[in-house]
Amino acid sequence: MNKWFKHIGLAIALLFSAVCIANGGDELANQVQQSDAKIWAQLKDGATGYTTSQSEFHAQPINTYDLRVLELRSDWLAPALMAALFGMIIIFVLFIKVNGISKLHHGFSGKLVHRWSKFDVSIHWLGAIPCLLLILTGLTLLAGRFFFQPWLGEGIWEAIVYGAKQIHDVMAIPFMIGWALMTTLWAKNQLPKMYDVKWFLVVGGYINFGPFKGKHPDAGFANAGEKMWFWAFALFGLVISASGMLLLFPNLFEPSRTLSLIALVLHSVSAIVICAFSIVHIFMATVMSEGGMECMVSGYCDENWATQHHNLWYDEIKANGTLTYKE
């Protein structure tokens, strides 16, 4: 019997010890929670700390910001960038299927007219190739975790994100150089004219049915659509370059968390606009306009293409004696 009493007594002692430890653990947890709540309240009230950093915000332990900014990025901007890329591609494929392309009414003449210098062609591709890579990698970084990650393994996704981030950072600099050169050197040929209004009214003469069929509006060196794309690229390229510099070199500019979030939103909005315009530009040059791609490959265009799509420019260079052919 004494043996049983010993076992029962030991069990009671262990149970009592466990209860005491549990109570002590609960008390410790409550103390930690109270301490955390107190610290958080102090931070929200603007409490400052000390650090060896010389940043403007070095004394601010934590930044407060509107969480709706993050929701805007995930709920609206990420799907919008997806729509700008894939949506515009689908729209153009359907449009070409229904409308067809804009063919040269008199076929190719075989005579190539000088339109762009080799330097102009070079700076076009200096901006264009990085722009395409930035769109694809930016899409991965902004919207990938919502649309691509669920279908991929963690290891594959991590490698894709890492690669996209490296390419995005590297391609940013040549894009900004190309943007600056194109905006500066090409602006003189992109100024709006009164005849641009008529170009929009007949959709540039690219519609092959209804009242628009056979309409060929006047156009100078650049038509109204190209001018709209140029100024959109100039404006939103400036925003995307400025915000990109802020995000790419945070140690140099030392932005606050709020400013970084604002830059991120502006960067994303600008990317959506440039992405949509880029798809239109690519389709117009490569598929929609017969003979258009030659301009940015060799710098020359077919003479019939020039008279059909840029008649005022062709008449001008013919009249002033600057019309030259490829030999």
C-alpha cells in the first residue's frame, strides 16, 4: 500500500508542477504581450530611437503608411499589367483576323527611301530591347505571385524571381539612356498638327471595311498615332525612370517608406501605360502595316509605303531635294 501511496503522491506533485509552470507561462506570455502593446503604442505616438545611421529617417524606428496602397498594387495594378500585355495582344489578333492588315495598294516599288539614320536605328533598339525585357520581368515581379507562382514549384519560382530581378535592374539603365536620347532627338518631328485630327477621325486609314475603307489621311514624318505613342512614352518614361532610380538606388536617395510605396505605385501605373502602347506599336510595325518593319531594320522604307502612309513628309523631302534612295 505504501508503494501505491508513493506513486499517487508523485503523480499529484507532477500535476501540480505542470499547472504552476503553465500558469507561469501564461503570465510570461501576458507580460510579453503587454510589453509589445506598450512598445507599439509608443512607436505609433512617434517615439524615436538611436542608430549610427546618418539617414534623414534614422531616428524613426518604424514607418506607418496606408495599407490600401499595397491593396491597390495587388488587387488592381497587377491584373491591369496582365491585361495591358495579354489583353492588347488578344485584341489585336482578333482585329487583324476580322479587318486584315494594311497592304500597299500599289505593291512594293523596289525603291527604298532613306528615313532613319543608323544612329536613330541604334537608339531605337537601345530603348526597345530593354523595354521589352523590363515589361516581361516587371510583369513577373508585380503579378507573378498571383498568376504564375501557384502553378510552379517553390524552387522554380524562386529562380524565376531572382533572374527577373537581376535582369530588371540591369536593363533599367540602357532603357533610361534610350528614352532620354529618343525623347530629346525626336521631339521636333512629333509636334501635333491640324491634319492629325483627320487622321484620328478615319483611324489612320487602317480600317478595311465600312465608311473608313480606302481612306488615307495626310501624315508628316510621324502620323498622329505615332505622335500619341511618342508623347506617352516621353511622359510615362520620365515617371518610370525617376521612380525607378528611387527604387534602384535607395541608399543614394534614402527615401522614406511612404515615398518608396508612392514611387512603386507610379512605377507600376507607368509600366501599364507603356506596356499597352508598346503592344500597339509592335503590332503596327510588324504585322498591321505592310512594309513598316523595314524602317527600323535598315533605316529605309519602300517608296510606295512612304507615299501611302507619310505623304506630306515624302512630298517635303522630294520638294527640298533631300530625297535619297538606297543604292
